[in-house]
Amino acid sequence: MAKRILVTGGAGFIGSWTVKAFLDDTKHQVFVLDDFSNGLKQNLEEFRNEPRLADVKKLDIAKAKEIAAYIDKIKPNLCVHLAAQIIVQDSIFNPVRTFDADVRGAFNLLECCRRARAGFAFMSTCMVYDQAGAASRISERHPVVPKSPYAGAKLAGEHLAMSYHHAYGMPVVIMRPFNTYGPRQKASGEGGVVSIFLSRQLKGENLNIYGTGKQTRDLLYVADCADFVLKASMSKAADGLALNAATGRDVSVNTLARLAIDTAPVKTGSKIKLVKHIHPQSEIMKLCGNAAAAKRVLGWKPATTLPRGLALTREWLSGVFERGETVWHS
Ligand SMILES: NC(=O)c1ccc[n+]([C@@H]2O[C@H](COP(=O)([O-])OP(=O)(O)OC[C@H]3O[C@@H](n4cnc5c(N)ncnc54)[C@H](O)[C@@H]3O)[C@@H](O)[C@H]2O)c1
């Protein structure tokens, strides 16, 4: 039977790819809820004539009454909760905003889903994990340490969601993707390092690296991340679990910068510069994920190599620049 799937943050980067995955790979109806603080209408443009995209609603998840009225009306079977304030640095400058969206927002949605008897797929992040040793891949059993209000808010959201699982029997899955990149990602903040480097290279600007550049990231292509979100949120076997999504290979920020310059078909003269870190205390030096559980439980594994993902992202960014549009970068 066709389900009613609510995707919060559905106008955002991963959200719009998740909407695409649900529309392409299932027969379900999709409802998007987003306050458009970082999402864009154009991210959903390609689905304009798709009748199974049942609604796109502009709403702030921190506003309990409005959210309750909307969810009581649409009666979803499942909430795929991706909406969040996502920039680590912003969470350090303005933790209230992060708390409102990422903790209060998650709580408001959980309360509504409890009434609607809907399942809840909670988008957490690899940023919740503690530093790992140089040789190790981070599995779901690795200790968590909130090094920023963003990570703290995500852990609070995870715990709230799991409390609803245990107290009310709500179907809940916790999703912890590693750094995700690809088309439609804004070139801003730490998460957007691939977009920032590629867009700076295309414009002939220097590539700035905060700190030593020895920090590593496990870079997941966004279509693979969306496929993971779809499989995790639809799987009965994932109920009550936290699952990583990762490639299992990390690359240093220095290497990524070199790749952005060396693999570019058109050389623009960009150079790499090391600059002072803004928040070294919140930096995680090594991030490399172990996604064996997602493979075992969901049959999921990433399909896109880093060179292929970089090429697809560069192609998209080139199109954006050719059309005279902008991608934000700091
Ligand atoms: N990008 C990554 O590398 C990455 C990695 C792991 C986890 N995540 C998580 O994935 C999710 C999506 O991230 P993204 O990178 O696509 O970022 P994004 O900013 O593009 O998506 C978040 C969406 O949530 C919306 N939003 C923010 N606050 C809201 C509010 N109060 N009410 C309603 N909507 C609100 C934004 O407008 C945006 O469309 C987030 O939960 C993020 O924490 C991202």
C-alpha cells in the first residue's frame, strides 16, 4: 500500500536527493516540510509535475502549534527527519538557533509522530563521534563526544528519538552519514569542503585550508547518501538501530585540495593556502566510517567513487556558473 512520507528539510541538499530517491524508487506519496532557511525551491524544480510530490510546505519545525496542525492534517506513516541547522561553526556562534531547530524541532516532530503513529527516521551525523585512532574506522559502537553544540543537539535528538522507541514502541532508526558532497550542496561551512574547493578552482581563486590540512574526511556522494536514507527509513530490520553511512576510505583535506586542482580539465591557476583554524577545539582530525552494519542490515553500500563524484559535482558547478547563478561560499 502507498505510504505517506514526510521529508523534513526536503528542499535542502540531501533532502532534495532523498525526495528524488523516494519518488524514483518507491510508489509512496512524499510531503516536504522546510522553512527554506537553507533550502531552495529550485532543488525541487525537477519534481514540479510529479503528482506523488503531494505538498511542499514552508514551516519552521521549532513552532510546535503550526507543526502539530500540519502533521495532524497530512497524517504521515513515516517522518524522515533531515531538517536541521547544519553548520558546526554557526552552532558555536549561535547555539540557541541550533537548539531551536535541532532539539526543539526534533521533539516537536516526535510528539506529532507519536499521535499520528508514524515511524521516525532521524538524521544524525558522524560529527557525534569521538576522535578515532589513526588506523581505525569508526563503527556505531565507537564512543560519542559532542565537540560542538551541533553535535550535542544531534545526540540529544538521537536520544529523544530512541526514548520514543522504547517508551511508545515508535519505529525509529538513527542515521549517521559521514561527510556528504555532490550537486546542490552550497559551497559554505565545513560540510561543503568539496563544493568550496571545486568552485574556487573553477573561479581561479585560492583554496584555503583551515589548520594543517591533515584532518581527514570520509566523503560520501549524495546519491549514495539518499539511497541509504531511503533504505534505512523503510527497513523493519533497522528499527531501533543507529547506522553509519560511509565509504570506509578517508582522504586528507590537503589531498582533496590537490585533487580539486590536479583533476580539473581547465587549469585556472588556483593555489593551496594554509590559514589559521577558526575553531580548532571542535575539529575532528580523523573521520573514517565503518558501514558494515548498513551493508549487513540494509544491503546498502556506496556506488560512487571519489573521482566520479568529484567529476559529477564539478560538472554541476560549471553549469551553475555558466547560468550566472551563485553558490555561496565563505
Ligand atoms: N551534508 C553533510 O555532510 C551531512 C552529513 C551528515 C549528516 N547531515 C545531516 O543531513 C541533514 C541534511 O543536511 P544538508 O547537508 O542537506 O543541509 P541543508 O541545510 O541543505 O538541509 C537542511 C534543510 O533543513 C531546513 N531547515 C533548517 N532549519 C529548519 C527549521 N527550523 N524548520 C524547517 N526546516 C529547516 C533548511 O532550510 C534545509 O533545507 C541534516 O540533518 C544534517 O545534519 C549532513
